[in-house]
Amino acid sequence: MTVYDQCKLFKSWGQNDPDYYRVFVGVGLTEAQYKEITGQEYQETATASADE
């Protein structure tokens, strides 16, 4: 079972939080697949640098 298949399964079980699927993009889930599952465009989250 691929990461994509697993994510589709989680979605069918009611996992509807787009942030949950964000961690899978780049490690088995494409941005297009993310959009298909969540209905939202994938956007990378900005994180603050430890030096700031």
C-alpha cells in the first residue's frame, strides 16, 4: 500500500484535517495528491529561524 493509498484510507475514516496530510508531501504524497485528498492547494509552512 502506498502513502497515497494510506492517506485516502485515513480520509475515508474521517481524518479531515489538511495539516495532518501536510507531513506526507514529499515523502510519498505529491502536491497534486494532497490537493485531491484535502481539496486545498499545498502551501509550505514558514518556520522561524532559531537565530531570530
